[in-house]
Amino acid sequence: MTTYLPQRAPWHRPLMVFVAAMAVLAVVSAIGIVADPRILTGAPIWLKPLKFAVSFVLYGVSLAWMLSLLRRRSRVVEWAGTVIVAVSVVEMAIIVGQVLRGTTSHFNETSALNGVLWQLMGAAIMVLFVAHLVIGVVVLRQPIADRAGRYAIGLGLGVAALGMLVAIPMVLPGQAPAVEGIAGAHSVGVADGGPGLPLVGWSTTGGDLRIGHFVGLHALQVLPILAILLSRFLGDRLDEHTRARLLVVAGGAYGVLTILLTWQALRGQPLLRPDALTLGAAAALVVATATAAGLVVTRRRRPELALAA
């Protein structure tokens, strides 16, 4: 990856230590799925720690790599990265602790202790979101050698923040059948823990807000990888400005896709059973994205003009 987006500074050490810890936790959780027969909300009890550990590995590596590209690493960025590590440790400690107690971590207010832990998780997530925004602002204010890479990183951070925001409806009342002591739900129109897709568990009978959340968060990896692929395979055909514009198109389309998937879920609709309205919106997004990308490519500057610039 650093061949096309050159590394400038050491990787953020607290983030990398956290990534290593989450990798170990992912292995432990995978063993737990096999060794521990307990089922919680329709899934193996260790599945949630496994998914969160893998997600934090990807998130932490992506952030640490992005920070390594900065020409200047300010104290603000260093502290923001460390804050993300601290609040992520709090969140994972609660998730694992609740698994060891045999109960859920998210939305759980069935007792005073469970309620305090859930509120603490919510506060930790808000702090993480603010620290993520701080890093995004600093990254956008600093130059990165490759313009397409700069757009990919900036848009990746922005769409990932959107992915965090689309999870807000999970804690709002009225999305799923009310359950005493439960303050929120992943599903819309059906209770959590029903039939779901393999591994991810997304509901196959109702809407699921985790889908848009998942897709949005992983813009942090998808868009930089796209920038690298464009440089690797089309770098001799497309100038830097054209590749940057293509990244803007891709980032915009990715953000709209995140909103579209959340809108589908809010209407109580399973991912694999879209209605005509959802299919129409998806088709419009595909056509608009293809058209915009086609216009960018056909109107790209001639090589001699690009060299002159």
C-alpha cells in the first residue's frame, strides 16, 4: 500500500498495540464460539466479541496507516489516536465482561449494573466519534503527495463518520417490538435474535440497521484500496487529477449507498428482499455513478497537458 501512498512517519504505537490485542481477542473469541455452547439472542455468545475485535483490527490498522502518511504529526492527532484506543478498550472490556456474565452488552438495562455499563458504552462511542472527527479534520488540513490518495483518505474518514451516525436509530424507541429492560435494537419491525444471514447475523425477516453501519465504517478501507488499485493498474492511463475525480465520485456513491441501506432498514425491509422502490433507488445510484465516472474519464486531460500542469 505504501508503494502508491508513501509512508512518512512511524505508525501510531498505541493504535498498533491495541490492534495486536484485538487480534489475540479475535482468536480467543473464535475458540469460544467452538468451545462455549451458550447462545445469546439467537447467536453464539462469543460471536459479538469476535466481530468487534475483527472490526477494531481493521479500524486501528487503517487509522495508524493514515496517520503515517502525514508530513507533520501534531499532538492533537497523537492524543486523538490515544483517546480512540482508550475508549475502545472500555467498550471491548464491557462486551467481553458481559459475555463472561452470560448477558448482553448492547441496549441492556435489565438491572442497575447493566444499565450503567450500557450508558458507559454509549459515552465511549460518542468520545470515539469526536476523536475520529478530529483526526479527519487534521488529515484534510495536511497535504498528501498523491491527490487521489488524499481524497480517498479524507472521504474514507468522512463516510466512516457517517457510518457511525447511521447507528443512532438503534437507540431510538419504536424501531422494534418493545422488550422490558431493553433500550434499543438492531432490527426494525422484528425482534433482535430472529433469523439472520450467516456470520453477520443481519435479519432476514425485517430491517437491520447494522448493514448501513457496517458498510459506512468500511469506507475507511474500501476507498484507499480503490485509490491504490487505480494507481497500480491505471496510473499510466489516467492522470492524477482524473484519478482524484474518480475517487470523489466513488466516495459520493459510497456515502449514498450507506444512506440507502439505512433507509431500507428503517422501512423494516430485509437486505435480500428489496421492494420496487429500493430497487429503483439502487438502480438510479448505479446509473448516476457510472455516468459520472464515464464523464470524468472521457473528459480527462490529455497526457501532454497533464505533464505541462
